[in-house]
Amino acid sequence: MTTVWRKVLVWGLAGLGVLTGSGVAAAHAREPAPAQATGASDPAPGRPARAGGPAPQHPADADGSANADADEVDLAHHGRVVYQRGQLTVHLRTWNHGPSSLDSATVRLSFSAPVTGKLPGTCARQAPAVLHCETGALRAGAAASRGLDLALRVPGAPDEVWVDVRTTRLGQSAAPTTRDLNPANDHQRVLALATGDPYYF
């Protein structure tokens, strides 16, 4: 074989190898990448993964209670005070805005000076200037079935008398968990001047 034909044969074989290699590379380039396996716990796109298990229970339902406010009340005291020439009259009525009812409540009346006089059967004297009185039944959404009327005398007849009214106990048979939703309106403080004018609260 002449030198010329030997060179042609070598160039031909070399060209065939290049073409074959290019074809294999192109075939590999066209093959799709293998799909990545995903599990059931994989989050959806744009959504964070969440651990399995039951949904969290709302705190209000944790104890299975259907009525969360069964032991809640809202008491408020209203009335008037009149003071003149050492004579002090107090009219008091307690309201229960609910949602629960009470068999009664205890109210403490404190005065800036000792008071005397006959007390109704629902009241007891704790100190010369302190009385404790029972309201009677307090149905939810209503006032006490009876009001409290006191006719007292203030020895020495000072020019003014302070009267302080507040709740001290919620019912005789109320559950220990019973609470007042708005304790601010359980407390009233009234200054009565010796003019005979009514002071409302």
C-alpha cells in the first residue's frame, strides 16, 4: 500500500471515531434525568412540612366543658345615701348581670365613723363602723329580690360621712371556682355631706 492511500485510511478511521463519540454524547444528553422519589410526607410546593398526628386541641375544649362561664357572675351595687343632723339612711340593692345565678352574696358596709341603730336580720355588726349584710337570692340578669334599708345614727354628728360598699363573699353555697367578671363595680365609695341631699351610687 502506497504512502498516500495509508494516510487516507488513517484519516477516515479517525473521522469515524469522532462521529461515533459525538453520537453517543448526544444520545446521553437527550436522556431525561431520573425522577426523584417523593414520600407522602413531602410538603407541597411552597408549603412547610407538618409533623403527623392529631390536630392540637383548643385550650377551651381541653376539659370537654360545654359551658366555660358556668361559675362566673357580675355583681354591681347601687343605691343612695342621705345624711343630716347625725341621721344616716342607706338604701342598697345588688344586681347580678350573670351569666350564673347565686343563692346570695355578702356585702360589707364600712363607715368613716361608728354607727348605731337597729339592724335588719340580714345584717350583723362586725365592728362599731363595719356591717356585713346578706343580699338574698341573686338570679342571673336581675336585681336581688329584696333591697337593704338601714336607718343609722352617727354619734357626734360630724359634718360628713364616708360610706364604703364592697362584696366580700359570693354566695353561701357557691363553688370555690366562682369568680366575678368585673370586680370593679363591686366597690362603691360615697361621701355624704350633712345636707339631707341624696347621694346616689
